[in-house]
Amino acid sequence: MGYDASFRVWRGDADGGELRDYSVPVNEGEVVLDIIHRLQATQTPDLAVRWNCKAGKCGSCSAEINGRPRLLCMTRMSTFAEDEVVTVTPMRAFPVIRDLVTDVSFNYRKAREIPSFTPPPGLAPGEYRMQQIDVARSQEFRKCIECFLCQNTCHVVRDHEDNKEAFSGPRFFIRIAELEMHPLDTADRRDAAQDQSGLGLCNITKCCTEVCPEDIKITDNAIIPMKERVVDRRYDPLVWLGNKIFRRGET
Ligand code: SF4
Ligand code: SF4
Ligand code: FES
């Protein structure tokens, strides 16, 4: 059975904006993106919203619904009471371009900072076979659809814009973990994770994991193992002694 839903949508641009109220018809089985599209088609043709697949796979339609970071296309209207006001706002951690569309280029800059996969020099095609256990370990991380909801949720950048320079965020901690766990990757990612990507700023609150639409266990399976590897390296007495001797030899 259809009904008219009360929607409160943020309208504006980089110079500022406001929440505006709308009443929009809802049909059975619809998701929030359907209602935003109907609003666009019938009342607000200039409403800006980014989307592509409407299937939870492209990661484009990220926004905040009643203050919670979510995909617009994967949030069913049946999760709200019919008399509930549904508030839709853009992701808070990134600059607004217009209405529900934000500039997520911060994430692309961070992606470029991570050195690419580095196999041993001279390894010819077919010389190495991956074991299933190695494939399975990183499979979870490869489910990432780059919706950046985890980045938007992480308090390290959400509440502290000035941390963006030193902190790559959860999406890139899983990328670093994926490379670090790859049996053929020869780069040592641990110091880079700590020093360039700001792994130490993460206090494992798990908020990123809670909002991931792909159910990737970001904190338990990527961040905590990476932190353990950093600790193993930095506080291993042999590594410590080796660093001392090496540094002394440099001076
Ligand atoms: S666990 Fe770490 S990366 Fe994830 S939201 Fe918390 S502080 Fe951010
Ligand atoms: S890890 Fe999850 S929440 Fe983060 S960008 Fe990937 S799919 Fe989105
Ligand atoms: S439109 Fe592709 S994830 Fe929502």
C-alpha cells in the first residue's frame, strides 16, 4: 500500500544551504533512492544526487539518512515508520558540491599515495601459484565498492579536517593490509602504514566496520592485524638492535 512520506533533504552548495521539507508518494518495496528520484522527477528537477547501479555495487549513492551513513539505493523505505520524517543529507566528511553530491577526491589522492603491488624482480608469468588460503585472506578486502562510507564515518577525519593530511582512513588500511598479506608483495608496508598513512591515529572504535555495506570486517581483519605487524617490527629486540647498528653505520 502506498503512502506519502515526509522527506527533509539538504539543498545547497559549497557556500551553504538548508534542509527543505517535501511530501513524496512511496510505493511498496521502494528504497530511499526511488523517493529521491521521484522528488527529482516531480518537484525538484535541479536536485543533485549521484548514483549509477541502484544495486549496491557502484558505491556512488553514499549519503546520510537520519544522520547515519548509508547507501541510498540499499536503504528500504520499510525500515522507517510511515509517519517518520526521513532526513537525507550529504556525507559530512567531504566538501559539498551541490545538494547530496560531495567531492570525494580526498580518497583518490590517498589511493595514489600507496605504492602499488611489488612482485619480486624477474618473476616470470606462471612461476608462482597462489595457494587458496592466500586468495581467501584478501578476497574479503576486494569486495570494497569504494563507497567511502567508512571514510565518512571515521571520527579521525569526520571531526578533524586537519587530520586529513596525515590520515588515509579505513578504506586504505584494508588496501594496505591486502598488499601486506599478499605472498608475492616484496614491499614492507608496515612503516608506511604507521608513518605516512596514520595507522596510529586509529583507536579501533570499529565505527567504520559498522557502516560498511559489504560487511568487510575492516577493524578486526585489516586494521588490528596491521597494527600487530607494526608493533612486532618496532618492538622486536632484534629489529631494534639492527636499526641501531644500521643508523650508527650511517653517521
Ligand atoms: S576503527 Fe579506526 S579507522 Fe575505523 S572508524 Fe574507528 S578510528 Fe576510524
Ligand atoms: S571498506 Fe566498505 S565502507 Fe569502506 S569504502 Fe569499501 S565498501 Fe565502502
Ligand atoms: S547506486 Fe550504486 S551503490 Fe547505490
